[in-house]
Amino acid sequence: METTQTFDRLVRAEFAPRSTYLNTASNGLLPARTVAALHEAAVLRAEGRPLTPLHEDVEACRAAYARLAGVPVTRVATGASVAAHTGVIAASLPAGAEVLTAEDDFTSVLNPFHVRGDLKVRAVPLERIAESVRPGTALVAVSAPQSADGRVADLPALREAAREHGARTYVDFSQSAGWLPMAADAFDFSASVSFKWLLGPHGAAFLVVPEDFGGLTPVLAGWVAGEAPWDSCYGPVQELARSARRFDLTPALFTFAGLRRSLELIEELGVAAVHAHDVALADRFRAGLADLGHTPVPAPGSAIVSVPGLGGRQGELSRAGIEVSDRAGNLRAAFHLYNTPDDVDRLLAALAG
């Protein structure tokens, strides 16, 4: 009971949405502490004070993400987007390498492999991705939960199949980091944006690489990728960072200033508690849909629920103050820590009307 009360108290102190917001799979809401930090960062810059605290925020975010991902901080690089991180991985593959992907996965996980033009990119249904790994597969790239419909990949089966055939693995945790335990240490590469379930502003993403960097070339490296960044501002970088920081991109400092507070909140609440809360709401919605005669895309254990044929109602729901998404004709609802059973019931009542 005490744990539940603490969870509820923290959430009430941080969020006051003016709508029934069920769209975290698109953008998470910003906690009050994050909004305050963004304001403080802007004032710091406006007053011309040293930006040292903002650079410290970047390192605090790196460390917090490492804890959430379950990896040493030396394996975590910071950047701006999953697409950029995917691009680094794609650029490091030899010509003719086979990349196995899930059909209709999110573009940022796929497109950098396609634009190479000299890779063999093979797409299979998500449910068959583990069994489709074969000798000669160089890399398997997949989103943990699928963006469009919330289906969760069988990552343990995928990991074992990849090990059996000597393939590397790349997992995008953007739709799960913050509510589903990541266990990123089980995979070669992984990435996530920060503006969804991690509740941060736009403009930050993380990349996890192996301790030996997995053969990646830091093709996007600038001065921040140097072992001594402030001594690497002019001319070629003389020594790349000895950690994953060699894959860093110049940080959006305001974003990391806010994100630091968002990650602190996630850690205070605990991913296990957030997971239990989010999935319980999703299951409540699934049960209510069954009562209304609707069948969602099967995605047991997911905080994302996608309902075929109802995407066209997104506009009317938004006008009624209920925010969801229309994805590929499906109505997509995504439940997070600031949602309540009343939010679920309000959506169900609107769909019944």
C-alpha cells in the first residue's frame, strides 16, 4: 500500500494533463520538474553564465540510461535520433551483408540499411524473425515493441537464434524504455529515443555498443567524440574516446537538462512499478474492447493497444479531449504512468457512443 501511495503521490506532483492523454507512443508528457529544468537552462544561456552544468547533465543522463539499460556507462553513447545511430551501424557493415528485419518496422530502424544499396535486407513477419535467422545473416535489427501496434518481439528467442548462427543483434527500445525492463546487455547494439516513455524533450537518443565497439566506425564523430573533447575542437581528432562516447553527437544541451529530471523520476518510481501500472491499464482496455465487440491486434503484455478499423475515429476523439493515434488505419492507445482507470473508461465510453 505504501509503495502504491508513493507512486501515486509522485505522479500527481508531476503531471496535470488537460486532456485524456493516451498517446505516449508518439510523445510522452513532460514532468513538472523537467519543465522547470528547461526553463532554468534557458535562463542560464540568456544570462551568459557558464554552460558547465548543462554538460554535466549530459553525463548524468548517460549514467541514468546505463542503469535503466543494465549496462556499464562506458557502453552508452548519446545522440539525437535512432536513425543516426542506425546509420552508424549500417555504415559499418561490409557490402553484401544480410540484415534481417521485421516487416513494416519503424523506418528509423530500417531505412539506413536500405539506402546503402549494397546490403541484402530481408524482411519477415515479426513472429517469424527468430526462426528466420540463418547462416550468413550478419545482423538482426528489430524494435522491441512495434510502433504501429505494440506487438512485443520474442527477444530471448531472437538472441539465441542469433548466437547459434553468429549474427549480431540490434534492438530499438524506443517504445519500451521506461516501462519494460530492457536487459540491453543481452544484445550487441541497442538504441532508444528519450521523448516517449522516458518522458524527456525531443532531441536526445542513446546507443549501446559492445565493450569492443562491435566493429563500428564512428563516422559521425566530431569534437565531442574525442577522449579530451575540449582539446579536439580543431583539426582531426587526435584520440577518440576510449568508451562509447566516441560515437557521441554534439548534444542538444537544453534537452539533456530536462531529460536528466525525467530519468530521475523514472528511477524514483521504478520500471517494475511503471510496468505493472501501464500493462494493467492496457489489459483493462483490452477487456473493455471485447465487451464492445472489438478485437485488438494481439500484443499480450504490451502497454500499447492497437484496434483495427478504428483509426478513422482519432479526429473525433481528439475533439472530445481524448488523445490517441491513427496508425495504418488502427486506433493506437498507449498507457503510461500518468494514466488512470478513469482514462481507460472514458475512451471506452467514447468508442461505445
